[in-house]
Amino acid sequence: MRTAEFRQRGMAVIAAMLVVIAASVLAMALIEGQGRLVRILSTERHLAQAHWLLRGGLDWSRVILHLDARENATTRLDGLWTQTLADLPVGPADNPRAALFSGRIEDAQGKFNLRDLAADGRASPAAVASLERLLQWLGRDPALAGALAQRIADSQPGPGRAPVAMGLRSLDDLQGIEGLGLPGVEALRPYAVYLPETVPLNANTAPAEVLGAVIEGLGLAGARDLAAQRDRGLWFVNRGDLVNRLPTLQASRMRRLDVRSDWFSVAGEVSVGDTMVGLRALLQRDRQGRASVRWVSYG
């Protein structure tokens, strides 16, 4: 009888311990779940804050471009828009470094516009030759110029046919071209861009490699000398100045050059806590200096 009683008491103790263990496991699971939820909510809050701060940064770039247009008839590398922001505190007043913003504006018209490689669904031999020169000077395969031209031509309607490839928005959309990929795109980014329309190259902001590629006969050495003079303050003041300083420039090539820009690329980055969000955007400035966003992407 006593043995049975001890056995029942032992089973009761074991059952109580199991209940306590189960309750502890459940409590721990609830605490862990609440912790994950708190972290998710915190990350979502940081993401929302970062997106709003990046939108503010985009508005900042539009204001800067408007001010630059009011002060300068030309677009030059000494303009207000060239100032880069790095780790600017944009957090609340009691802790401004809780959020940091970095951003820069680049002159998209100071780069080789890949849109020029094709028109009406057909490759442009002159533009392809220019890009071949640029690729060679950058240590890339010049044959990529033909592949890029074909991809761009395929995205355009041609005589009696619709586009046979998806439309393009930016340089990143060309990563799928064989031999280019993401490394090739990043190598081209300082020198090339894809804009939705054909526009002249800004001789005041283009790198020497791009100037030499676009201005046939100038060569890389001549382009570097020209860019060096320009960057010492001898800016091109108008198209007539371009003709005077480039007497061998053909009239047909003159249309491809300018001293003012209407297209700009914006890149920004915001860090809030452990969350970091980046932005890329393309802005177009009208003749009144107002800049509008043509596209924007976050990542």
C-alpha cells in the first residue's frame, strides 16, 4: 500500500515538473517571438525613416540644381551641384547621428549616352565607333560596343516592326549582355549612361576619355590636355568657344557637344541604426531650372 502511495506521489511530482517545463518552454517561445516581432517592427520603422530621409535628399538635389541654373548659364565642375555630402547627421535633435545621409549629384550629360548607339531600331556606326574607342581606352573589349548597340536597337521600334526586346531605363538594364555583367557595368558607370533621349555631351564636365571618344580625331592625349585646361578654370562659355578652341571640329560633330546640361543622376544612402537604404534617380531640368524626377529606385 505504501509503495503504491509513493509511486502516485512520484508520478504527481513528475507531472508537475513536466507542466513547469512546458510552461517555461512556452514562455521562452513567447519571449523569443516578441523579441523577433520587436526587431521586425524596429527594422520596418528604420526602413520607413530611411525612405523618407532619402526622399528629402532627392528634394535637396532638386533645390541645388534649381539654384545652380539661376546662378550659371553653363554647367561646370565648379558648380554648387558638385558638392558631395558624406555622413551628414539627419537624426532627431536629441540624437542627430542616429541617422546619417550621404549623397551626390552627377552630370549625366557629361557621360557617353548609350542611347546614341541606335536610332529607329538600327545601330549608328559613328556612335559604335566612338564607344569602341572609349572601351579600348578603359581596357574593355571594344566588341562590346556592337553588342550594346544591338541590344538598344532591339528595344526600339523599327521600320514596320515593333520592339523585339524589353525597353531600357538605365545602365543597370544592360547587365545581361554577354561579356559585360555587373563588373562591366560598374566599370562603365563613371563614363557612360543610358538616357531616354539623344542629348549633346557637355564638354565642361565630360571625362577626357569620353571627350576623346566623341570628338573624332582629338585622341586621348589631346582630350586629356583639353580637359586639363578646362579643369584649371578655362571653362567653355558657349558653343562658339568650343569651335574656337577646337578648330578641327566638324560641323556634324558640333551638334553632339554643348556647355550646359539638363540631365543629372542622383545617388544617395541613409543609415538608420543597423538599417541602410540606397537610392538612385534620374532628374531632368527644364529651361526654367526646375528639376523633375524621371525615375527612382531604392535598394
